[in-house]
Amino acid sequence: MRRVWSAVAASWALLAIVAVLAWSHPPMQSGAPTRATVVVVKGKNGKAVVLPSGVATHTTTHTSPPA
């Protein structure tokens, strides 16, 4: 039974050490400025349309026959 308690104590000690190291580490800061992401899609008549990445477009997985 002594081995079981020593294993439990060692596990808790390891968990405590990892937790202290994780909370004491400063958060990462990105040095590079962020750039806006754009999506280029083909619109009607084959023209390229530039959309900001946050704009949702309607797309389907089912293709319809040409009209």
C-alpha cells in the first residue's frame, strides 16, 4: 500500500509542478502586425471578386444544370 500512496503523491507533485510552470509563464505576444485576409472568388461572367475573409458566401455542394 505504501507504493500506491507514493505513486499518488508523485503524480500530484508532478501535476503541481506543471501547473505552477504553466501559470507563471507569460502569455505569448505576436511581434508581427496582422494583415487582413481576403478571399478571391470568380463571380458572374468569370470576373474575379475580392471579399474580406469574414463575409459569408452562399455555396452548395450540389451542382445545378445550366439554365
